Amino acid sequence: MLYIAAVLLILALVYLVITVPYLTLDLRLENKQLTVLLKTWFCKKTIVSAPSKTKDSDTEGVDSTTETEADSGGGASSPISEKIKEIKSRVFEPETGFNTDEARSVYGELSYLISLLRRFFGSMRYKIQIPTLRITLDFGTGNAASTGMLYGTIWGAAGILFPILARYTRTVFPMIDITPDYYSKRFDIKAKSIIKVRPVHIINAAIPAAISLGLSYLKSNSKKEVKDNGRKTSD
């Protein structure tokens, strides 16, 4: 009887995953703070990447049971936000501006992760909807010539990235506002996006990527153990 109940429970969960409405992510980046509002028919949750001193009027409608990362983490930043800050400090420095060598180095370090993401989004092709995408960027390097060159580079990158995004998702043309500051050093970015996807598509695409990541982790651990054993033997 217990096995029958377990099978029925699994079938019920599978049915809910398949028939659940779209999972909606409302992303907002402002004042170096990323706010994610996750909404489904059975869940509504707000996740904040950093502690907020003021209450966001757009999240007032969230249930009182909603938890944020700032509330649960005691004001500590998440590892993801810390990694993003580290990459940003390496790629862009207020004194020297954009560092192309460090950007290439970061890309090389994240190449395996990028390949996994490419495989994941390849399986998710045209299953993700982006009805809203707005980006506002105000920046300046302190040097008029380098600011102008970076301004053209950013627009060139946007022209390359949007066709790639449209190749894998059903998205609208983004509203991009880039304002260069030729007299001072600054970097202020604001972004808003809404992403809609069915959970069953995420599961189907995540399983192969997770298996590949697990196999790679096991191989790296086995190689490390062989090296450690060789060092112990030589000692």
C-alpha cells in the first residue's frame, strides 16, 4: 500500500510540473541591487541580492510570508553576487577603464560553464519568452577618447548579442539607453526584464547539463586523487 501511495504521489507531482502555468521571473537591477520576483500559481517570492535600505514600491503586493535573501542572510551578500563583483572589478576599473586582457582571461576561466549554458539554452530553444527587456547605462572612464571607443564597443556588442538572444528565445527588441559621460568616471546600470518559461522545459534541459557537470566533476576529482597518490608515493 505504501508503494502505491508513493507512485501516486510521484505521478501527481509529475502532472503538476507538466500542467503548471508559466514560471515568471521579474528581474530588476538598480543601484547595484538585483531583485528577482518569482511568480507561479502556487508561489510568489522575492529574492534580493543585497540588503536594501528602502522598500521597493513595486514589491508591496508580495505576501507577508515572502522571504528575501537580505532578510534571511543577515545582510550578507550571496556567493553569486560576490563573484559578479569580482569579475566586474577585474574587467572594469575606474582608473584604467575596460580591461580587454582580463575580459579574455575571465572568458577562458568560464569557458566550461559557458559551454554548459550553451547546451542548456540549446535544449530550451524558443521555449523561453522575454516580453520585456529594458537597459539603461550611464558610464564614463574619465577619458573622452576611451569613453567614445567604449561607447561604440558597447553598441557593437549589443548588435551581436541580440541576434544570439533572438536565436534561442522569443523576445521583443530591447529598449536600450546608453549615455556616455565624457567628463567624469562613473558606471550606473539599470535593467528590467520579464522571463516566462514552463518548469517542465527547465527540467528536461537541466538533466543532461547536470549529468555532464557531474561527470566532469568526478573526472577532475579522480585526476586530483591520482596526482595526490603519486606525490605521496614519491615522498
